[in-house]
Amino acid sequence: MAFADPQSLKVGSATAVALPRTSSGVDNGAFRTNDGTLALRVSHAYGAKRNRRTIRIDSTKVAPDPFTGVNTQFSGSVYIVSDFPGGGYSIAEQKDLVNALTAYLTSDKVTQLLGGEN
């Protein structure tokens, strides 16, 4: 089963934006805004002993370079990777761990993380 087309993301206080599907493969899919500044990628990698599932947001923007003042394109990414053995954990158990992490990442915790705290 595939993610719905389009996907929607709300970044900060901005209005949610639509990301139409731009590609679909056996173990991956991609969505991107029409202006290309925001993308969502989903992928799965199945190994001999472990399976990795990734969901990722990529952002690009043009802003003044802090050293030269010249407008430059910058990019950044945020992603979650689950890495589990092929057996031993049910989908429900994996989901519980992902949900625990996303619930833990309150605004204050994210600020601490991005500020370099440990």
C-alpha cells in the first residue's frame, strides 16, 4: 500500500502545503512541492538480518550567506529511521517505539537537541 497522493506538511506557523507524488518505486516514494523547496521521501531497505525504514523531509531556501551577504541556496533535512531485525519485534511494537520517540520530542526537547545539548 502506498502513501496517499498528495501529502501535506505544515512547517512552523505557515499554512499546510501540498506535496504531489513525484516518484514511486518498489521500496520508495517521493513527494515535492511545486516550487521544489520542500520534499518528503519514504524508503525501505531490506537486509539479510535487518530492515530499515526511513521517512525524511528535505528543505531548500535562498538566504544571504552569513559571510558574503550574497544570496545563496541552503538545504537541510530531518529524518526518522527505524532499524529492526526481520523478526522478534511486531509492527505494533515497532510503532510503539516510534510513537514514544515522537511524543518525547516536545518543542523544548527539539530546541535542546538542535542547540547541541546531550
